[in-house]
Amino acid sequence: MSRPDWLPSSTVSVNLHVFETTAYRVSFYPAEDRVTVDADGSGGSVVLFLDRPEIARLRGVLEQAERELTARQNTENGPRVVRGPAA
């Protein structure tokens, strides 16, 4: 499914804190080669609409984030600690 030119590339900006209590529900649309992923928590939910290439891209981003987080934690300086109002 390609995005029509008249449709904006994004429609809203949200923040989602994922905790162990966050529930995920995946809905499959095989004829359209896409899924939706609903991340649901006590404060609301966010639904991701993903074509197959975007599933792979999101997976790659999360895998890279995990690798980089591990690498940064294993540097000789140790993990970065942030304190105060900006944290």
C-alpha cells in the first residue's frame, strides 16, 4: 500500500512509554500485505499501520537501537547518567 500524494506522511505526534504491562495486538491484512500493531496501556493506545517493508524497517531500527545501547553501556566510561529536571 503506497501513501497517496494527498495524504500527509504523518498525522499526529505522540509519545509512548512501553512497560511490561503494555499489551500488543496485531491485526493482519494479507491481501494488502500489511498489519496494524496496537500498543495498549492504562493511559491509552497507539496503533501502527505497517506495510511489509515498514515492518522490516522498524525491526531494523529496534535491533540497531539495542546494539547501540549495549555498546554504549560497555564503553570504558560506563553508562551515561542523567539527573535533574531534564531527566
